Amino acid sequence: MAISYDAVIIGSGHNGLVAACYLALAGKKVLILEKNEVIGGATTSVQAFDGVPARLSRYSYLVALLPDQIIQDLSLNFKTLSRTVSSYTPYFDDDGDKGVLINRSLDEETLSSLRTLTGSDDESIAWKNFYESVLEFARVVAPTMLSPLPTESEIRELVDPLTWVELVENTLAETLHDNFFDDLIKGVVLTDGLIGTFTSANDHAANICFIYHLIGNGTGEWKVPEGGMGTLVDELHRRCQELGVDIKTGIEAEELVEENDGVCISGKSAHSQTRVEVRAKVALANCSPQVLEKISGIKAPGLRDGSQLKINMVLRELPQLKSGDDPRKAFAGTFHINESYFQLESAFEAASRGKIPTEIPAEMYCHTLTDASILSPELAAKGFHTLTLFALHTPAALFDQDHDAVKEEVTKRTLAGLNDYLVKPIESYLAMDAHGKPCIEVKTPQELEMSLGLPRGNIFHGDLQFPWKSDDDQRVWGVETPSPRIFIAGSGAVRGGGVSGIPGHNAAKAALTALETLK
Ligand SMILES: Cc1cc2nc3c(=O)[nH]c(=O)nc-3n(C[C@H](O)[C@H](O)[C@H](O)COP(=O)(O)OP(=O)(O)OC[C@H]3O[C@@H](n4cnc5c(N)ncnc54)[C@H](O)[C@@H]3O)c2cc1C
């Protein structure tokens, strides 16, 4: 591999592929090196269970942050589908099992559900007012995501002062207590501040995470990727091929050195066990900043542990709920388990002390209720469904010692939390694979680090940052490193995080400027 390239991209996650497409569209010669045999990083779809033709979004599963502009610019044949149900939260009181159903439009069904929980319409009014402010905020921030990084004062000037205080200056804890009355509802709102971020509502890290979860495309709507998340990768791969991007899998970059007129990347080929060396004018790191530090010495910021357990399941049929509510509605949106405000804060506090939370917060959704195309026609006709569960506050530190035993215990407690609300335990609904084993797979933060290189299993490659910069920050795109020839084209960039393609686009823009200005 002696040929020189304009740009080498380390990693074939969707951001690496997006960056490659933009560079190739600008006429540049691009190579992607991927350590795994398959491309796509955390956006792959797989048939996880032998003999069960269901193509699961193994890691990431919903899309909000991917700007429509990227889909259009790259001519991607990729569709996302709306869910009518936003969330369902089962609970029980003195009268028995119930559930709060919140539809995307605040319709009569939602109002009545909130009324049953709280005894009045106050919470519905609070919900409407709060999310209207969030929407206005999203409409200001979203259009800036593919432009040079705005300053904090530029954004602040465009946002309603009270909304700025509530979303940026006050902690999410203060904002939730100021706006909402009910502990369960506060928890449902808080979860968007915690997905992928191990923190308390009292820490501003929750505000940042919350903002990322609510601004996508100016609506913050989380949609179902038609055909599963792997469809996005398939489409990006197709465009890479059309545009002449070279992709080499099974090559782990081990060293990245800046030279006088470019960069040199060396690594090992898993196929031939031989050394590979490649030169380019610039390098884009789609791998995490921690991996970049290891291979180039460019210092990565500190980060908190990844703290989620991802569970994928295939079911023979949808589970019945003790509440008697329709499972086709309950599982279509986000199904919240142990996610009242009190439960979330208690679980964080326990996990921070190194204890497995007794009640593990988790959320879950059923892809196939919105899009059955990920199942073979036979499985769909039989009524099979997939379930994706994402448990919170299970940080990597809990698993450092005795990984397998802790994994078993955390899985047991997580499923027990779900079973509290089901007529029959979830285990009795699981389909069987070709070897007679139940169709359930569980991934810990350590396993994510091993397979994808996510540092400590942190799904965003590092701690998220506000999507703007301080007034004296000299960075243009938020993808820069101390080397003028090396850029971050992954989740670890400012405005990285999530399935968005944004850091891929922004790194390509920064690299194109460098290719113009550097000899
Ligand atoms: C379990 C889970 C659930 C998630 N759910 C969602 C969700 O529903 N919605 C959402 O928006 N986001 C979700 N996320 C986050 C989202 O998936 C990531 O933020 C995003 O996919 C990161 O994309 P990326 O291209 O930046 O990096 P990655 O997808 O992490 O790709 C990086 C690539 O670099 C490769 N690599 C690493 N080191 C090297 C090396 N030395 N040499 C060569 N290659 C290397 C890796 O193998 C990998 O392919 C989830 C993440 C996980 C793990």
C-alpha cells in the first residue's frame, strides 16, 4: 500500500464514511482503514441469532441528529420513520397496574393518561410549555450544526433568556423541579439528559446531553431507521464505492506520525499479519480521541465511563402488560422502566459508590412495530418482534472486576425491572435460535470497547460538549487537533455524539481547507 492519498480516515464508522464521501465529492483521493472486518462501527445491523432472520440494529437504533442536508448532499437512499407514540411508562398505585402513554402530539389520549397519573391537567400544561421552549431552542441551534462553530454569545442572543437559563445555566435538576410536579414525569424528561452520559441531574453534563437529544433537525424527533441502522451504512458504502473511495478492512492503525508534507499511518493487517504503511496529506480520526492519543500522542480529554447495558432480543410475540394496556402501543415508543426522578438519582448514587443499583433504570423500544422490514416475511407473518433495551447507570467500573458475574447480575436485575410490569416474564417470550438457545444478547461497556474501540464503553467516544465555543476559542469547526494535518471525524469532536454524520461533514470541511492551504 505505497500509494499516497489526499486523506486517510482511521475508522469506518458512519462519520468516517460521511467524511470520505464529502472529500471524494470534492475530488480528493481517499482511503479508509478499518480495524474490524465489517464497516459501520456502532451503526451496524446484524443477524445476531443463528437461524433467526432478523436484522438487528446491534448498537445504535434510533435517529434524530442526522441532518436532512447530509442525506440530500450525499444522495442517500435512507429513510427514517416517525413513531406515533413517544413514550409509555408503566407504574402501579393503590388501584393496581397502570401506564402513562405520551403520544407525539399531545392528544386527548395523552391528556387523559397524564390526568390519571396526577389527578389534574397541570402536568400536561407544564409538558406543553416546556417542550415548546425546547423546540424554539432546537430551531436556533440545529441550523448551525453544519456551519463553523458559533460562539456562545451568538447562540445566546438568539435564544429566549428564560430558556437559556433553564437549559444552559441552571442544572437540569433545578429546571425539572421548577417546571414539573410529578416524580415519574420528571424522570421521563430527565432520561434525555442521561442516555450515554453517566451523571446526575445536578451536573451540567446532563444539560449538554439533554440538548443533544432534543435538537436534531430542529425538532428533536427520534425516528426509526427504515431497514435498521445498517441501512445507513449500506447507503454510505454504496456512495463511497461510486465515488472511488478505497476501503481496507482488517487493518488497525497503530501509529500516526506527522511528517514535513503529510502524515504517515502504519498498522497491521489482520489478514496477512504484515505491516502496512500509508502516506497522505491529511488524516481524519474517526476512532475515538483516546485511540488517537495512543497512536499519535495527541492528548485526549478525560472522560466518564460508558454506563449502559445494551440488550437485543427477538420475541415470538409481544408481551402482555399487567396494566392491560395494548402492547402494540406500549412498546412502539420508548418504554421506560425504573426511570422516575428518584429512581434515576438513586441508581446514579449507588453506581457512583460502586454498587449495582437495586432497580436498574432502562428504556426499550420495539423496532418491528414501526418497521417490520428487518424481519424475514416468515418471521413477520408469525408475529415475531424485536426488542432493544438500553439500561442506564451501569458504568464500566462496575464490571472491571469479575466481568462475567457482574454482567449476569446486572442482566438479571434489568430484566426483573421489566418483568415487574409483564403478565409473564420476558424470558418466556424469547424466540429460540438454531441451537435451541434463547434469542437475547447483552453488551457491557467493556464489550463495546473491545469490539468498537469505544473508550470505557463511552458511546459518544468522550464527554459531550455544548454545541458552541467560548468567545476566545480559535477553533473553526471543533474538529481540530494541535496538528494542522490531523482532524477528528467522529463522535469525540465538538458536535459529535450520536448518529449524526455532523463531525464527519465538519472534519471533511476542515480537511478541505487544510488541503488548500498546506503544501
Ligand atoms: C449500544 C449503543 C447504542 C447507541 N444508540 C444510539 C442511538 O439509538 N441513536 C444515536 O444517535 N446514537 C446512538 N449511539 C451512539 C452512536 O452510535 C455513536 O455516537 C456513533 O455511531 C459514533 O459514530 P462514529 O462514526 O463517530 O464512530 P464509531 O461508530 O464508533 O466508529 C469508529 C470506527 O473506528 C474503528 N476503529 C477504532 N480504532 C481503530 C484503529 N486503530 N484503526 C482502524 N479502525 C479503528 C472502529 O472499529 C469503528 O468502526 C449508540 C451507541 C452504542 C454503542
